[in-house]
Amino acid sequence: MSLKAGDKAPAFSGSTQEGQPVALADYAGKMNVFLVFYPKAFSPVCTDQLSLYSGHLEDFKERGTEVIAVSVDNAFSQKAFCDALGGVQFPVLSDMTLEIARSYGVALPGGFANRAEFLIDKQGNIRWLNIEKSAGDNTPTMDDIFGAIDKLKK
């Protein structure tokens, strides 16, 4: 399945690093969602990526956008990873079955998700996306991400 801007975002749900349930439907009509897939907790690029988003969390909030990150790591690894990053304050979901990754077309052979970012508007539509071919390839800058979010207001 190959998603593109304008498509309806596939529904998903899961448990956060704190064991709380989260679903895309929770944000419908309330907030945009910046959905981030990353291959593996504690890897260098993933650590940098989640640290960057965590450091800009207020900027996301000011733009009415919730960050939700997803990887194949189990809930205990997710919690330890978030704690090691200083306490990530956005939902980080475990997708050990790759159900969410498959629905977004980013599941890879070998049981991992490709690094990818999807901006989903309040109506549940994908408005912007980036799927990387390899680690660090085409990683969007914060200007790219905030530029896409800011376009939602226009």
C-alpha cells in the first residue's frame, strides 16, 4: 500500500511508553498528528531524531500538533529509551506486530519499520509525508516539518 498526500490516514491505536492507550481517533477534530516511524530504540539516528522532536515539543503544541512516534520495540524498551532521552513527553507506541507500519506502507523485511513521517490533519487526512530510503536519507529539517504544519492554517 502506497499512501500519498490527500489520502485518508489509516486508523491506528496502541499503548504508549507509559502504558496509556492512544488512537488516531483521539485527535480527530482537535489536533493535527505528526506520526513518526523509527526503526529501533537506542540506535544513533533514532536517538537524534526523537531528541530533536522532544526539544521542539512546544513548537509542535503551538501549532496544534501532537507528535506520536512508533517503532517495533516492546513497551519496556520504549519506556527505557524515553527515560534515557530525559523523559519524552509525547506518545511512543510499540508496534511489535508491524500492524501500524503495514497500514502506512512502511514495514520492512526483517521486522522493522522504515523511517518515515506523516502529517495528519484534524480531519484525518495525510497532508504531507516523507519516507526515507535509508537512515538519514531525506530526513526532513524542522523548517520542512513546521513549514508543512503551518500550511495547514492557510
